[in-house]
Amino acid sequence: MKRTAAILFNIGYWIMYCLLLFILLAIMSKGHIRSVEWTSLVPVGIFCFLPALLGFYSFYAVLFDRYLHPQRIGWLLAAGMVTVMLCGLVTVLALLPWKGMVSIWLHLELTVVLALLAAIHGIIGLVLKGFISWYNDIKLKEELNRKNYEISMALIKAQINPHFLFNTINNIDVLIAKDADKASLYLNKLSGIMRFMLYETKAEMIPLSREMTYIDQYIDLQRIRSSNARYVTYEVTGTPDNRMIAPMLFISYIENAFKHAEHKKSENAIYVRVQIEAERLVFVCRNLYSIVDAAPSEHNGLGNELLRKRLALLYPDRHVLDITREAGVYQVNLTIQDI
């Protein structure tokens, strides 16, 4: 829900509350509102609005985000009780200039009444904030599904292209005459890649081990296009275990590296590292490119912005993406927390 809509919800609530108070005032004055002394309404306004505002926005803006969790309900109740009592006490102090000094017991009774008023508005504030959060979650899931669909379609179009297929098939064809067993191995890798891209990428999350297998197969197929065995360096540290990850999260960067890498006779012209740790995953992809030619284009038409949006939807506040391009080296550093 947009911020404007949330503000309108709040305004609408307070307009309804004011109308309710106006109706009650009309009933209590038996319809003769004009005969009411407006100066006497100041303490009434303090009584009706101060604890309501304090209670509502304490729960709405502070307690909801901090304590509304199944494991923190006890803390929410305790914090809520303390908050409403403070709201009542603050209102009593604000009423002192209008009520004068009265007995301490009357102050306590009034504090409890005002605390109850603050509690009512606080609960309503919780409900309203809960509705807004629920609506935002639904919209976020819809946006995520839409982006995932766009990404998956774009990735499939980017990966299943004639250039990649023709080169790979031609290389395998050459291998058939030289080493049939090796050609069969590479053909199986190509089959695995096609199966992965067409079927397994439809899921929101897949095992990290399956994603790693796909990267292995892709890099192996690209290696047969170069006679330089050290053209590509690929390192993996750590084990995937039972971790899950969004499909094809890294392949766009790897494919981009192969597409734009120069110096095919150089060592480590392309360097890919996947570092799997207990609390995070670190992905590094680096390639050399010719500084004479134009800078590398964005990732096969997908664009950094689209990839950034996908990461923001999938891993909000749980990832760091840093892309640098300098001195003939294009490097991507992606860190994902809590996978």
C-alpha cells in the first residue's frame, strides 16, 4: 500500500472519531450545541484526543514493528500496559491546569480511565497497521511473482539462443570424431542445462546444490570452446547442504563474463568463486575485457536494474551487490545473508 493510502486511512479514522464525539456532544447537550461554552471544551478535547493519539500511534508506529511476533506476544502485552498507563499519566498532567489540585485517588482513577481509552485506540491502531502490513505483503508477493515470471522468461530467452546452442553443438560434433566418450559427456551436460532452464526454473526456490550443478555444467560447456585450459578459474568453498536459493541467480553474471571476456589466451581471463558459509553466500565473478572497445553491455538485455529489482524482492535487506568496471576488469560481488 502506498504511503498516501496509509495516510488517508489514518485521516479517515480520525474523521470518524471526531464525528462520533460530535454526536455524543450533541446528545449530551440535548441538541443545544451552541449553548455549550467552548472554553470548557479545551479540557474535554485534551481528555478525548491526547490519550487517543498517544495510544494509537504508540501501538501503530512503535509496538507493532517491535513486538508483534508470535514469540514476543508477552513482551507486547507488557509493553502495551506500560504504554497505556504512561498515556493516561501524561494526559492527567496535561489536565492539571484545568482541573486544579484534587485528591490523589481521583488522579489514579482518572489515569486508569484514560489508560483504557488509550488501550482502545492502541488496539485499533494495531488492527489498522496489521491490515496495511497484510495488504503490503500481498502486493509484495504479487510483485515478486510477476518479476520472477519476467526474469524467468527473460533468462530462458537469454540462455536458449542459437549462438550458444550452435557453438556448443558444433564443438560436441567435433569431439565425436576425436573422443566419443567425452562428446557423450558434454551432450549430457547440454541436456541437463536445457532441462534445468525449461522446467526447474519455474519454482520460486530450488536446492542450492542443483543451482551449483547447473553452473558447473554451463562452465564446462564453455570451456570446450577454448584450448586454453586455464582460461577459466572456477572455485567453490563450502557445501550446499540443504540450503535453498532462487533459481538462476548467478548465471546472468557468468554468461556476461563469457560474452565479453577478452584475452582468451590469458590465464584467469574469467574467474568465478562461490563461497558458502554458515550464515551467508558470497559470489564473485570477474572477467577481463578490452578497454579499447566499448564497455560491456548490460547482461544480455536483462540489465543490472532488473537484476537488482529481483534481488530486492527476493532478499530484501539480506543482500549486498557491488559491480565495478575499471582498468579492463569487470567484477561482480554479491553477498546473500541467511540462505
